[in-house]
Amino acid sequence: MSLEALEARILKLEDTEKIKQLKATYCFLCDAGLDDPKNRDALIAHFTADARVDFGLGSASVFSGREGLEVFFGQVVPGAVSFCMHMVHNAIIEVDGDRATGKWYYEAPTTDASSGRAQWMAGTYLEEYVREDGEWKFASIETKWKYISPYDEGWAKNPGELLALATAD
């Protein structure tokens, strides 16, 4: 193997690890509380200026650009869950130069902000990343839900009313 090929393989591994750290930072900041402007602003700084977030619950759950991200992460998320603990795993990351894609499973025990009820959430994140000025940033995040279920009922008994609403859109 040539030195150039080895350097390219190492760069791809380093880029993959940086993207994993980006995702871990996203989870940590979301779970630390987006009602705190410091957490919200730190999180939004990890997105491109024209980034897009699709929360997977119909057209009303799609937000774009800095203003859209401020609404989503500053109002929508804190208004939906008062507690969240992201657990992301099984990452499939494909790096192609200064662009990359990622697929992740996620599970999250959460508390519904309006009812105070404990619930389970699970699904898949489909993501696009862009390297800007040497730093990986989110260009888009799309959520595909498997279930949003009350804790005491579980996903087998009740996959969640939100999912029924999303599929009606």
C-alpha cells in the first residue's frame, strides 16, 4: 500500500471519529436542556447556516436555516420533552471528501413536557454532514420513528399516537 493510500485511510478514520464526536455533542447538549440558551446556541453552532431538521412528524416538524433551528431547538423540543437521555448506536458513516452521511439507531427515555408522563422513543436518524473550515457540521438531520410509547405500556402495546398523526399527514 502506498503512503498516499495509507494517509487517505487514516484521514477517513479520523473524519469518522470526528463525526461520532459531533453526534455525541448533539446528544449531550440536547439532553442537558435546550431551554438553557447556552446549550441551544452551542448546539446550533454545530450546524451549517442552511441546515435542515425534519423531526419526522409531518410538514409542521421541518425547520431550516438558523431561524428555523432556533425555533426547533429553542421552542419545539423543550415544549415536547422536559427530560431526554439520547442513546445512539450502530452508526453507519460514509465519508466522501468534505461531505458525509450517517445513519444511527436511537433510543431515548423521555418525559412528555405537557403531561409529565414518562415515555420511550426510538427510531433512526438519517444525517448529512459538511466539513466547513476544517470542522464537521450537520447539514441535515431526519428522524424516522419506530415508536413513541408511554413507559408503563411499552412499544408492543402502544407504539404511540404521535406516529398515527405523522402517518396521516
